[in-house]
Amino acid sequence: MSVEMHTIRIIDNTHKGKPSIWRQTGQVLLLSGILFGPGILADSTAMQWAGFALFLVLALFCLDAWNDSFLTPDKARQKIDEIEKAAAK
């Protein structure tokens, strides 16, 4: 018998969703500067490509995290009940 793992993220009523556009823009610019800045300053194409590759990996991690479901406490309880009912069979 295999055990299936489930991750449930629960949010409360104070959850605001995404940060403001200014904060998102600042974070993107800061991250871009950190990843590409050394390659630009050193005039190194290889360092710029390495920064780009790291940027793509981080973007994929962000997309994966963004696609996770967030549930309210009531919906999370329903989901947990469904999982427990399926496990009891």
C-alpha cells in the first residue's frame, strides 16, 4: 500500500493576494541587477548567460509556487475530509 502525500495551503480572510505592482517591479529589477550586473560590469557574456539561466530556473520555481492551490479553512476542511474518506477505503 502506498501513501499519497498532499499539501494544502490555507489562507485566512486577510490574505491580500499578490504584492503591489511597485513592489513586484522593484523585486524584478533588483533580481535582474543581481543576476546580470556582474556579467555586465565584467563585460563577460558567459556570466550574463549564467545569470539568464539562473533567472529561468528561478522563474520556473516561481511559476510552480504560483500554481499551488490556496484554500480557505472551510474548503481545506472539505479537502481533508475527502482525502481521509479515500484513505479509509
